[in-house]
Amino acid sequence: MKSIHLSVQIKKKPTPKYIFRKTLSLNICAALWIALFAGPEAHASRVDNLELFSHTNEDHQKLNLDYNGWRWLKKKKTLVLGTSLPDYPPLDISSSNRDYEGITADYMQIISGYLGVTVDVRRYATHMEAVEALKTGEIDLLGSANRREKNRIDLALSNNYLDDRLALIGRIGISLSFDDKVARIRLAIDSDYISEAAARRMFPQANIEVFTSTENAIAAVAFGQADAFLGDAISSQYLISRNYSSHLDILDIAPPAQEGFSFAINADNPRLLNLINTALGAVPEQVKTEIQTRWSEKLLFTLQPLDLSADEKDWIKKNPVVNIAVSRYLAPVSYFDIHGNYFGITRDLLKLIERKTGLKFNIQPHPNIREMQESLKAGRVQIATDLPKNQENMQSFLFGRPYLIAPYALVVRNQSAYPDTLEALAGRTLSVAPGHALLPMLREHYPLIRLKNAENNFEALAWVEDGSVDATILPAPIASYNLRSRDNSLKIASIINSAPATASLSVLKGQGQLYAILDKTIRSIPPDVIDSVTNRWRTNAVIAPPSWRDYRQIIFKSVVGTITLLTIALGWGIYLRRQIMQRRAAERELSNQLHFMEALINGTPHPIYVRDLENRLLICNDSYVKSLSNEGDIARGLSSAKTSLERSAAYEKDCQTVLQTGQPLLRDREVYIAGRHQTIYHWMLPFSNSEGANQGLIGGWIDITERHLLLEELKQAKNDADEANRTKTTFLATMSHEIRTPMNAIIGLLELSLKRDKEKYDRSSIEVAYHSARGLLDLIGDILDIARIETGHLSLNQERANLKDLVESVIRVFSGLAKQKNLTLKLDINESINYDVLVDPLRFKQVLSNLISNAIKFTENGGVDVVVHSCLLADDQLQVEFSVNDTGIGISANDIARLFQPFTQIGGTRQHARSGTGLGLMISRNLCEMMGGQLELDSEIDQGTQAIGRLTLNVLEPRQEKKAEVLNSSAANPAPILGVLVVDDNYANRLLLSEQLIYLGHSVHLAENGAEGLALWKQKIFDVIITDCNMPVMSGYELAKAIRVIESAQNRVRSIILGFTANAQREERERCISAGMDDCLFKPVELDTLERFIKRSAIAIHDEINYSESNKFDLNTLEHLTGGDLNILKRVLDGLINSITDDLEELRRLNKNDNLRGLSELAHKIKGSARVVKVRSLIKHCEALEASCHLDPSDSNLPAVVLALDQAMVGLERDLIRQRKKHFE
């Protein structure tokens, strides 16, 4: 009978429209019957007396009432309970028209027993009539009262005997909740339960449809006349589970309302109200639970929110929606109907978890177990249902508490010949899903059974049905359900003796919080509730009939097989046709390739050839034959022919190298081919067959004879240009040297003549000669500047200088010249220019001097005005503008541009033309541009000229001028008389320098070359040595190096060495200093310049003398200690000198290695020696070093202290050496 019933449900399941039409027809028929056969009294209000029918067996107990209460009850004897149509199941059920039963009836039976009274039940046609009866006293109380009677002042409500929970009902598959307040839906309500206004407040956008009963409203939703129903959860669940479980579902449930279901009593009867409340309060909780579970689904009474921890609640708050993988074809556990709605035991369990935890599950159907496992591992879902609990899955997943346990069943064809046990399946084929929980057991205990994997249950059962396999293993509930739909073609042969199948929820390991929530929830659900769910779906499952998708593997394989055969046949024909076409195309392509290669090789204008491993010629192009037309064998086409190039030993060696290494070779060669010498760019590369073996080489060359000749000519031209440049430079240096040398003597002697006696000589002639020589010297300087500018070697030597001092010094130089020409020379300078700036002072004064000199030169009347203004800019920069204005002859606009070309003069008179070189303005402009500025001229004929220069200079921080004693040449501070050695191979220069130094008051010794000067220096101590740089026998550089070596080796006092050269270039000074000189003098040298250098040397010597005096030791102390013995005194001096030398070397080594401890110990040692000779300054320096070594490095000035001690020891060493020479040599 069950099989027939299920078959009808699946194949002939009534549609919602059919049920609705049937229900409507029955209602119409009933109405017509009443209209035809009922009497006139039927239209009047009628009251039915019903019998109270209770299903509870609660033992009656006596309540603790007062005397008046019992007296009232004894007098009352009977309570009249009112109810109304339509019924309100499961609270009020009177469909038999005889009995009154339901939840209210069960509670009324218990109350009557507690109070010792009987109960009469009266049923009224409408709820309003029942209420009126209560008000008039026809009945004592009214059952199933809720929020409808709350606001009536003439009624009083008892305590609740049942919670009232508002529920939202909808068709399976739709998503709707109380939070969707703006949903535009058709909402059905029962007017006797909730008012339209209250429903409107909850769903403002909904279209409210009012029905007279809960059942009519729910039916309207089930059959499509409304989208959702808003009513109480108890009655809704009761009606759904009995009539609409395949169509409707509770979408959302609100928390229990404060006003539940209770009894309504007339407000004038407080005694009865008190008695009813007392009786309700005495009902045990167990009895209440029994009544609730009797009349409603047990699931509804397990919706109490789960007691979650704070961490679990926080996890749910962060993850409100969880993706879950479910099986599509696992009825009745998990499946989808033909409309895509989700059903089954798992579905009800998930709904229960949602309501208890607040989680929302996003259902994602999967056709088989394998895809569910992949989705869970990939993180596309967080939960999977009904996975087999095997060893592989247990390594990756956590399995929750099972909610379904069932044995495995062996399913075979319904034929007697088929095996009925696993033992009988030996040698036969068994279909199981991949990862089946029984696979390890089957492989271990039944190795002879052939296993075949099926995608899902449908595929496995289809294979058994069509004979592809002999049997399959399924959980018994799933097997039983599926067999009902297969017309007895299959059967359950036996139950497998193994661990049972389980259905549970699985999560990935690491999802411990989610696992704990799920496990806690399932554990909180009573087993009888889970059994209730399971039993409901064992008989109510309505699964979608198998479609082609369920057999897609079989269909796919069949289609693939057919297509494969057709494809092979068609492909073979296409292949043969393509082979023929490809062969013809290949022949054409090969022919084209041959023609292309022939054109490529013969069209190449350079020789190309191919030779095999025996060096036989295989292929060559026309250029190869043409270039070797004079080679006889080549011209006759002999394969063994070789050119003169290929007969050379170098060529043979290169060929072997290319064939052995497999690397190309490219090089230039000098060859003799076709009767002439050629330079070729020769290349060779190996070629191999398809197996990679070398077959010979391909070669060729490019005639680069002309290019080689051009490169040689270019190289020669470059060498010639370099040589010309070197010649020019040599010429300039030679000119400078050769002109300056005689000019030095001329200017020096003339200057001396002028200074010695102004009466005895023709002063006018001497002045002309002197100024002519000065002009010639300026010419040489300008020519050298032009050479430096053209070669890019002119550079600036920037240093700190006061701009105001520079300008005023230039003005002072030209003030005398202006007076001679009766011109005024005015300076307009603002005080803002009085800054220290970074500038090349020599070049700045050169620019300003050129401009002022030109202005004075070309001005006969009036004067020259020099204006210098400045403006301080941001970033510490000074904008300087200087102008030189004269009232001279002026310059035309056409001539101004020409003035900045070398050796260009624009004429006034011949005298003016002969008085300059035409280089000054060009040099001045280049110097201004090098200093980041510019120089401009503005002039008019006979109106004068204005030269304007602009520079931007960096301003330096002002520095504190150190007060130092300077040796002056005045009588107050007479300069010391120095011993000077002059070394020069030119007699005139020696004479000049000698006379100049004697004039300055110094002692002079002369030497003709470096060797003679070195010999004199060894015999006598000189304070200053002035040496020419380029001399025969020994140059000045070699002399300086030799002196410095001897000074270092013999600890001699360091002499001041000055170079003396006519090569007035910056590089010459650097060369002199590198050779050990202190500075360099350029010929010709004037008395002022020579005096300045000698004074500087005197200052250095004076400082050294003062330093030595401060470090002078007490020789009397040593004489006292040695008893006046000179031999002992000499040995003591020698010991002190050697000790200081060693200590000085150790001091420098320790300082280099930052050895503070060693420095402190060495300072203590030196201090002991200094105390012996009583050198106070040395003792002071030692004590300072000891103190610095014990300070924090950041707080001490250790480098300066070490340097001071080093200098003191050097001074003491020199003093000791002088004392030894003075007394013992």
C-alpha cells in the first residue's frame, strides 16, 4: 500500500490549482446544500453545545484555595467555556460538530479537575457573538484569547497558557523576512488574529488581503493568490504539516509576544480570574510540554535561541551568511524538486540551525560528493553536508554530530539469479560513489569485487538497472525511497554488516569556531525532534523525476562514442585529402624556396660559398666567382679548387676551429685576391644536418678595403690635429717662457733704476721701456687666456673675498692713471655690497680692470664713473651689478658686436689702435659667463660708452678675524734678515733676484743649477730657497724632492722652497707643490710680489721659532745630571732624540687605530721624559691627551689634542737636533 501511495504522489501529484479548484467546489456545494435543505432558522444565529474532549491524563490535585474560593466553586459547579467558528486549530477544533478538542480543551480539562467543577462548551457562529455572550454572562470564559482582546476594557485576560509567536509563511524557495519592510508583496492575514493596521505597520509597501480564517489565508498563499501569510506560528505550522508541507514553509518567526494565548473572562468576575490563574500556575511544565508537542510539530518548540559564547556571537556577527554545499540527488535526505526548491531532512535541520543561531545559509547544490569536497577545500563553501566519513576526508575536514544514522543496503536487480551478499559478488562489478566510506573495507576484505565509480545515486542505480554493474551500496533510507519509483525493477538484497552510514555537517580543519557553533546547535536539538523530522520525510519526499542530467554520464559516453567514430571516419578522409594538398603545396613551396635561395645567394653583392668537411666547394654565388675571376680553377668550376685565401695556413686553422667548436668566426683579414691586395671582413659558420652533425661550413666576405683606407686617413687626420694642438700648446708655453725670461730682467732692472736714483738716468725713456714691457707682459697673459678659453681649460679658483675691498683695490690702481690724463674717476658703491662672497678675486678684478682701463684709454675729457650696486636674494645669494661709464669717443651700434671677437679693435685714432690687443672685452665677457653672469655694452658715437656686468654670487657667513702678529716692513716691526739661496741657470735672472733680495735686506747665495744648489744647502742652513723649475743637470723639481728627502732622513729643519718659472699656468703651481715646494713665483716678479712672499716665509719661520722657544728644554738640568761630562751629555741627547722619534711614530700609529688606552699610556710615558728636560708645554699636551682618552668620544676633542702633541714633539725634536749640532759638531 505504501508503494502504491508513493507512486501516486510522484507520478500523479495533484497540482496547487487542482487542489484549490476541488476545495472551492466543495465549499460551493456545501453552501448550496445549506441553502436548499436548511430551514429558516439556519439563517439565524445558532449556538452549538459541544462535549469537552481532552487528550491529557493529568492527575487531579487539590489547589490551595481559601474558603470563599471553594465556596464559590461549590455553588458554581459548572463553568461554561465559549468558542466560535471558524475553528482555530490546533487550539480550537470542533470539526466533528460534537466534540471540542485541542490545546485549549486540554488545559480546560486540567483546570476543571483542579477546581472540581464540570465544563460545558458552547460554540457560536462568530467570534463577536462569543464575546457578546461573555459580556452578557451566557458563558463564563472564552478560550484562545490573544492580542485581539487585549485592549477591551470589559474583558480580563488570564495568564498565558501558550506563547504567541508571529510567523511569516511563504512558498518554498522564496526569501522573505520581517526585515524586508519595503517588500512589495501580497500579504494575507486572518482578521481574527491581527488587524490590517498592525500588518501595515510591519510591511508598509505590501498589498494587504484579509481572510476570515487562518486556513483560508494559508491556502491562498499555497495556491498563488498571495505571496505570504502573517499569522501565529502554532496554527500555521499545524496546517502546513498536515496539508501544505510540499508547498509552504515558515520563512521567519518573531520572538514570543508578551500577550500569549489565554482565557478571556468578564472584567466583573475577578474571583474567577484569580481561580483560573491559580489553576494555570499549578500545571507542571512537563504537562505543558506534552500538550504543546501533541498538537504541533516538535520543531516549533525547539526554537529557543542557543546560548552562545561571546566569541561565537562575534563570529556570527562577522559572518552572517555561510555558504553550504548540499547534495542535489540524495532523497529523502537532501534533494530538489522540479521547481528547484530544496527539500529533505538536511533542509529542515538547516532551517532549525538558522532559527536557533541567527545564521543564514546560502544553499549551493552539487551533483556529487567529489564536487562538494572540491568546493569545501577551495573555500567556495564553508560547510558541506552528508560527506562520507572516510580516512581521506577525516584528514581534511571536521565532522559534526550525526543527525541521521542508517545501515548500508546492497541493491541488485529484482531477479533471483542476482547475488544477495558481498561474498557472492566476487568476480562481479559493484558501483559506488568516489570516496565511499566502505571502500577501505571492500578493498581489504573483498578484493575480487570489481569497483566502478558512479557520479551519484541515480547513475549507480541506472547502471544496476541496465545491467552495466551487478550491484550498488546505498544507505537503507535512500535505497528504500529510490526503489519505490522504479517499478520493482530493483530490490534490496541484504543489509551490509559494517559501520552504519551517517549524515552530518562537515567543515575544513581550522574552522574551529564554526564547527563549535554547529555542534553545539545539533546537540541542543532533542533526539525525538530529529526523529520527527526524519519520519516526516521518509514518506513525504517528492523528488523531481530523473532528467537527462541524471544520466548525463551514460548519455555523454554514448554520444561521445558515436561522435568519435564519425569523427575518425571523417577525419581520415580529411587527412588523406589534406596530405595530398599538403604534398602539392610543399612541392610548390620547395620550388619557391629554391628560387628564393638562388636569388638570395646570387643577388647578394658579396661573395658567399659553402664547403664540406673535405673542404670541397659545394655552392657559391656569382659574386664569389666574379671576385675570383683570375683564379683559374674557380673560373672553370672545379669543386676542389681553392683560392689563395683558402690555401693559407691561418684559414685552415680557422676552419678547424669553427668545425670543432661549432661557433661562428668573424675577423678582418689582409689578403691578395684577384691580383690585388684587399682588406676583407671574413665570416665563417658551421652548418649541420637534422641530427646535429656538422656537414661543413658556410663562408663569405665583404671587401672593406676602401673603408679601411678611410679609417686610416681619419686616424691620420686625428693624429695630425692632435699634433697641431700639442704644437700650439708647446708654442704658447715656449713663447711665454722665452718672452717672460728676458722681460723679467728688463722690468726688474728698470724698476731698480727707478727706485735707486731718480736724477742720474733718463727717467722718461726708462718709464716708456717699463710700461712697454708691462704691456707686452699683459699681451702674453691675454694670449694665454684666449688659448685656455678655446681649449676649455680656463677655470676659476673661487675663494672667500670681500666684494667691496676688491672693487676699491681696483679703483686705487687706476686713480693715478686717471689723474695723469686729468680725468675724474668716481666710485658709487652702496654699503649692501660689503659681504664676503665666493668668487675668483683675480678674475673679478681682471674683468673690472679691463673695463676701467678701456674707459680711461678712450676718454680724453670728462671722466669715468664706476657704479656698483647689489641686492640680497633668497638662498644666501647676492645679485651684483657693476657699470663703467665714460665720456669718451663712443662706439657705433654696428661695431659693438665685433668688439667681442679676438684681436678686434674699433678705432679712434692710430694711437688708440696701437695701444691694445683687442682681447680684453672678449676675455672679460667669457669670464663673466663662466661666473654665471653676463657683460653688455651700450654706446653712442661722441656720447661715451657704458659697460654693464651682472653676477650672482654666493654669500658666505662672516668669520671672526683672528688677531695675529704680522711681521711688518716698517721700522716698528722690522722684518728678520733671512738667508736665501737663489738657484737659476740664467745669469740675468740670478742677478735680478740677488739685487731684489739685497734691496729688501736679506742675505743671498747663488747657484747655477740644482746640483750646485743642493751642495750649498748641505753645507749651510738656508731659511728660503728660490729655484728655477727648468734647469740643466738638476731641475728645480728634482732639487725640491732631494731636499725634502734629506730633511726627513736627517731630521733637519724644514726650509721654505719657492719655485720660479716663466710658465704662468695654473698647472705649473700644482706641479711645484707636488714636488715638495711651498709655493711658486711667476716671472717677471716685482718687488712687491717678492716682498709679500718673503714676508709670508718670515712669518712661518717666526712661528716655528716661537714654537721652539715654548718647547725649549733645560740643558742645565742635563749638565747637572751628567756631572758636566760632555760625552755622557751627548749620549743622553742622542737617546732623547731617538726616543722622541720612536714615540712620535707610535703616537701616529695608535691615533690611526683609535687605540685610546695605548694613547693614554704613551702620553704618560712621554710626560715622564718631558719632566726630565723640563719642557712645560710638552707636559701640558701630554696631560691634555691623558684626560681626553678618559672622556666620552662625543665630549672630547681628541684629534686636535693629538695633533697639538704631535707638533710639540716635532718642535722638541728639532730643538734637540739644533742643540746637539751647536755643542757637539
